[in-house]
Amino acid sequence: MRQQLDKNESPARALISSAHSDGTDCAGKRAMRKSSLLLTVILILAIFVWSCQSSSMENQHKCEEGLVTVQSQPDVPAAISVLQVGCAYDLFEADVTIEMKSLNGKLITEYEVWAIKSSDGTINAYKRILVHTTELGNAASAYRDTVSVSLNRGFLRKRVTNIKLFVESVKFSDGTGWHAPLSR
């Protein structure tokens, strides 16, 4: 497309006006290129994330048998039991579903559960994993809760191989309660 130059128009201005005269917009083209590039990058990332998730789901690890146990506490007026344990595919945490039941017929208003984390028999940490509190009018004789417990101990350290749960304290609707002895 060749155009005649006006006497007062520079060659650069003529080039710009010829680009706009055929209906195209340079800024619009750049914006379209950027948005198509962005869309391509998003599509590639979505495919990558989906492929990682689907491959990890196929290789999902099950928790080792006996990963989560309950410490024997004969004097506790409430009992904790493990209903289900599920490990995340990356084995960084275990989802533990527990049930707390009153053994004395009283309604529970509050309880606290702790975990002793260990690796190959060596205790790594005592960790409070659950504090359950309810209003007095909503007290019950049994509760179910699910908590996530980290199995990761940090970079280049052995993963937690055993989680032993115990009741730290329990309070009842009549105002009485129980607390674990201080020495462990």
C-alpha cells in the first residue's frame, strides 16, 4: 500500500497513519498477543498440575498399620478411640478421625487430646492436636472429630513413624473434670 506523502508530513508519521488507516491497531495487536501468550501459559500450567495430581492419586500411599495408636490411661473417665486414619498422598500428614466417649455417664463439655510423636521408638515431640469445647446446653456423651497430624519433622530428618494419642483433660457438664498427671 503506497500512499502519497503530504508536503508537511514526515515519513514516520505517514507510516503510522497508514497502519491506522487499514483498520488495525498496534496496541490492540500487542494486547491480543499478550493475552494469547498468557492463556497459553495458563493452559500449560493447568495441564502440568492435572498430570501431577492424577499421577500422585494413582500412587497414593496408605498409612502404615499401627501408625496411630491410643495410650492406655486406666484412670481417665473418658475414652478416646481411633476410628479412621488416612494419609495424604505426599505422606506429610495423617488425617485421624477419633471418638471421645464419656465412661461415667456424664456429658462432656470440653476435652483436650495430645499426641506423642516418635520415629523408630525415639520420642520427637509432645503436641496438642485437639481442644474441643462446647456450650453447656450442647454437651454430649460422645464426640467425633477429625484432625490432621504432621508427619514431617523437617529437612533431612526421619519422618514420624508412630503417633500415640492420649487424653490430657476432660470437663463434664456438672463442673467436674479430670487432668492427666504432670509426670509422663
